[in-house]
Amino acid sequence: MFNFSDAGFAGKDAMEAMTKNYAAMTKGFQAIAMEAAEYSKKSFEESVAHMQKLTGVRSVEAAVELQTAFLKSSYEGYVSEATKLGGMYTDLAKDSYKPYEAPMAQAANAMQAATKAAAA
């Protein structure tokens, strides 16, 4: 049977869960944006420093060696940063879901109880 007082509490719980969810998502996206901005700044600074080194090179062999080392370190840095950001997105998804865990468990238990009562 439907109880109107329960509906009011359910609405309040849903709003609290949504508020917590939005707060977690906002915090997570801010952290991701800051990380991406820091990586971009670092990458740009490394590129400028590399170009300065490259302009001072006297031989083709030295230029190739310098360029190879730079590309290798850039690729490793990119892979590392992509892995880190992937982890941050995973954490964001987990944190965003946490406020809904308890209400979903309650709803599942209520549905299970109602199904058992109807079957009896």
C-alpha cells in the first residue's frame, strides 16, 4: 500500500543523494581540469626547452639523438598522464555513484519483500 508520508521522505532522500552526487562530480571534474591544465603547462615548457636545445645543436647526429630522446620522454609522459586521468575518471564515477548505493539497496529490498508478500 502506498503511504504519502513515505513519499515525502523518499523525495527528500533523492534530493540529498542528487546534491551529494553533483558535489562529487563537480569536485572530480575540477580535479581533472586542474590536472589537465598542469600537464599542458608542463608539456609546453618541456617543448620550449627542447626547441632551445635543438637550436644549439651543431650536428645532424646530435639533433637526431636529441629529438629521439625528446619524443621518447614525451610519449612516456603522455601515457603516464593518460593513465592518471583514466584513474581519475574511474574514481569520479565511483564517487558519483556512492550517494545512490543506499537508496538503491533499500528499493531492491522493498521490491524483494513485496514480491515475497505477493507470492505468499
